[in-house]
Amino acid sequence: MEALARFESHVAGRNARVAIWPDRIEWSQPGRTMVADVLLVILAIYTVALSLLVPAARPRFKERGRQMLAMRAVQSVAAQRDGLHTAVAVVAGATTIAFRVPHDDAPRIEALLRDLVLGTHPAVRQ
């Protein structure tokens, strides 16, 4: 099964890759790059600080981790203009997750999420 929508967003202060499925929303935030790791090693060697060298030498993953929100936990969806982007906010319990997307994409993403929450999307009816 393919995701209903995929887009790049800004979630909790970091860039994220978001995928919307019929039963969940998933997003992952990239970790540090190889360049950042090399710079940490150079800094550690330059300052001869063993305390910096050991953490920099640990292996890093490409992704910081994948987070998921079940569609059945979503209580509401709202969109609000936020500077150069629109924040599509998903409320689940006491948690609000805002996905910042371009203004042109916001109505489509908001409508898709609302249809999935209400169960009126064709993918949910199957």
C-alpha cells in the first residue's frame, strides 16, 4: 500500500519527511550528516579533548527516528497561515503537532486529514 500523501515539512523546529497513510501519520527527522561528524572529529583532535572525541566517534544513523500518530487518536485538524507557510495543526489529546507546509499545499493536506479522521475518505471505507 502506498502513502496517500508525502511532503517535506518543518515539525518541532526541524525539517521532517511526512507521510500520511489511511490509519496513521508518520514523520522522520534526519540526523546529523557525515560532514557534521567529520567536523566533530576534527574539532576533537584540534582541541585534544578526549571527551569530545569519544562521542564524535560513535556511529550515527541517517534518521533520528520515526514518529507516528494513529489516525484514530486525532481529535481535530486546523490550518493557520504562519509567515511564508501554513501550519496544519493536528490535535491528539493534549498534544498538538503542527506541520508547516506551503500555502498552496495546505488546503489539500488539511482536507485529506479531515476526511481520514471523519472516515469519509475512500481509502478508509475499503
